[in-house]
Amino acid sequence: MKPIYALSLLCSFTSPAHADTTAYNTLIRGKLERVVDGDTIRIEGYKESFRLYGIDAAEKRQTCTSRTSGQDKLINYGEFATDFLKREILHDYMDTIITCDFNSTGRYNRPLATCYAKNQIYKDINLNKLMVFRGRAFADHKYSKDAEYIALEVIAKKNNWGMWHGRIKCEQPVDYRKRQK
């Protein structure tokens, strides 16, 4: 990837300069309580979990196949996505402040939100976009038609990042959930 393009792409991961004036109905801000899974977080002081809008991460027990040395090996990709969000991005919370914009709820009545993290490492980085860009979550093609998430997924695939690495085969989480029923 060309350095200038990568820089402009990373800049799109930051929150708007005046997040309080966005068109969304609600803006919340608080300390991260915990990462539930690769696309769901909890914020201190709120009883509900916040589902990251526009993405679909592997379910907690969902495995993917990794082919190394001619042999297939199962890896828990749901755990991998959760750990990535928890450790690599949020650095086990490190007093991370989360800002989320949301205006609707999903199937399970959880707020669907675009969330930004701010801590000692990151300054208002868009968690939703970063999970897709790094190949840790799929763009949610079913419920979100946001072209930017789909473009980020294409970039991750092209660069073999995360689950798009040529040796890893993962099914869409929506298909995995259907099979579990």
C-alpha cells in the first residue's frame, strides 16, 4: 500500500472534530468497562452493550481453518477478534475513554454505534473501521450498506490481513449463526 494512501485511510479512522454536533440522535462518552466480543463493548455506567455498527465479527466459539505445512488446523477466530480488540487496540483498557454515536438498535435491542477509542496509544480511533481494515471483522453486508466498510474489507483482502490471509478460511458469522440453530 502506498504511504500517502495509508495515511489518508488512517485519518478516516478518527472521530469528527466536533463529535457532539453529529447528526446522530445520541452521543455517549465513558470509560470502557469491557470488550464482550469482536463487535460488542460495554461502557461504565450503561446497562446495555454497544454493538459496533457496520461490522460482523466471528462469534466467540466460531473457528476458522488455517492451512499450514499441508495440514488443516482450527483456530478460534471469535476469540482472536475479541483479543485483537481488547489487547492490540485497547491495550487491556488502559483507562480507555470510548465515545459512541448511535441512533438505532439492532435485532437484539442493543444500540448500534460507531465508537471511537482514546487512550495512551490512540486518539479517537474508529474501532468499527479498524476491525474491518485489519481483517478482524467482516463488513456487515446484510444490515449495513455503508460503502466505506466494504471498501476497507476489500483492502484487507487484497493485503491478506487477518482472516483474509491466504491460508485462513472463515465463513461469514451470519452463516455460522444459521448453522448453530
